[in-house]
Amino acid sequence: MAIKTIQVCLTGSRHADTLMRIAVPLAARHNALLVGVHTIEALVVYPGIAMHIPDQAFGAFNESQAREAAEIEEIFERHCNTEDFPCEWRLLRAEAVSAAERIVESARAADLVIMAQADKASDRYDQRNVQERVIRESGRPALVVPLGYDGPPVGQRILLGWTNSREAARAAHDVVSVAAPDADVNVVQVGGPLLDEMTEFDALAIAGMYARHGLRATVTHCEADGSDVAPLLVTTARRTDADMIATGAFGHSRFHDFVVGSVTWSLLHDAELPVLFSC
């Protein structure tokens, strides 16, 4: 499916320029509508709490929210002003729900969502875990960009982390939409020792699918145990000059991820390249 709507989640001014440098070339390549989304936090007073909040506090809170929103909107407009593709600025009010919930709701109408990695130093409380929630709940592929990333536009040289799973299959086909027309895709199959290449038919079939879409595909087999998968993918991506990684996300329950650990969590928080997550 062609990308026609891209949502870029501009949760704060600190990373807005970084995200726009990724979002604008993608929108231009696909002539897609680029939607910039920012949420206004609600100052909620819970019933039963005996606490008086002065009017001045409400005013100062609202003014700081308005200043940040205006700053982010200026960054969005500055990046879009000289472009031919359509752009739209959306300022969403969280009201009684979290910013994460508002962003998830808005993301469901997009073909691709672009977000920054979590930043404990600047993320608002109501934005916590927004990346995980968008990946798990929106049903849309999410491209998560490292903080301060200054690399090339994405989609020309892609590494697909492949396992024979539903989530990986979603990621493999989402790559077709994001990839440049003549992109190189390295299908990296991570597992135990490769005993018989013909038994790895699923990875070869994915490479054949890419070839039929006009993409140049190769298959690489890498041995690793569960704890080594994420750093192995990042290292392989760097070694092959990939500009992004694509992978299936959250293939296990939250309990399993908490107890055993998760490749998704590692890539989500520590990857040095943009990562496309599909769930």
C-alpha cells in the first residue's frame, strides 16, 4: 500500500527538528499528507482531594503549554513551507485522558507514524510509554527515531530483522511502503546454526517478494541467542551502511517481556538508527 498520510508526533520542541528531517523527505517521496501532532496537557484536579490551586497557577500552566505549542508549530511550518506536498498541523487537547491516548487515536488514520525515542529528561508525565502504546494499540507501523539523530533520509538501505512470525511478516510488507523505489533490503535471519539453506525458505521467499516489487534483496543468516539479537541487528546495520532497521514488535506478552527481556525494548530505547516497528 502506498503511503499517503504520515503522522509525525512532535511531543516536545527538543526533538522536533530531528523528526522533521526524517519526515519531510518521506512525505516528499510519496507526495503524502504530513500531519504534525502535538498535545496540550490537561491540568486535572481529582475529586476528593482537598487542595486549592490558585488562578495564577492555572494561568501560568496554560501559558507555558501555549508557548511550547507555538514553538513546535513554528518548527513544523518552517520545514514544510518550501515543500509541495500537503501539510496539516493538529493541536490536540488531552483533557481527561493521557497524551498517549490522544496520539494513538490520531495515529489510526495514518499510513505511517514517526516518533522520537523516549527522553526521560524532557518527556511530560502524560507522554510516558507513548511509543509502546502507539506500536501496540494503533495498528499502524511506527518509525522511532533516536534522540539527536543526524543521519541520512531513511528508505534507501534497509535491514529487516526476520523471524518466521506474524509480526515480522507485517514488518516485511510495511518495508515495501517505506522503501525508495530502488532500495536495497537485507533480510537478516537470526537464529541457531544454519544446517540447510533450503530449510530457510521463508527468508528466501521474503527476498523474492521484494524482488517482485523492484527492490534489491539479499538474505543474511546470523547466529545469536535471545539476549544478543538487538545489538547484532544494530551492528549488522552499521556494517552494511543501512539507514534504518525494520522488525516485528512485541511478539510476546507484557509479562514475558518483563521477565525474559525483549528485543523490541532494546531497539526501542537504545538503537542508534531509526527503527520501523510493526505489531
